[in-house]
Amino acid sequence: MRDDEIPPLVDRYWPVLAHEIRQGVAVGAWPFAAEEIATLSREYEALLKRR
């Protein structure tokens, strides 16, 4: 797969991965610590408030 093919696939399929994570069935190793996810969540929520 070429690098330029990846962004459209991410845009299309991120909901599938999010659903798998939510259901606890994500395939492969989970490379993020709970603290990192919490930090990213706070950053994301702050971005939403700026809109």
C-alpha cells in the first residue's frame, strides 16, 4: 500500500476501529497507556469547546 492511499482509508474506517476498541475486541497490540488516552481525550474535548 502506498503512503498516499492511507489517509482516505483512515478517514473511512476509523469508526470500525473505534467500535472494536469500545467493544474490547481490537485486533493486535494496544500501544497506548490509559494515561495517554486520558490526556488525548482532554485535548480532544478542549478542541471541541473551541469550535
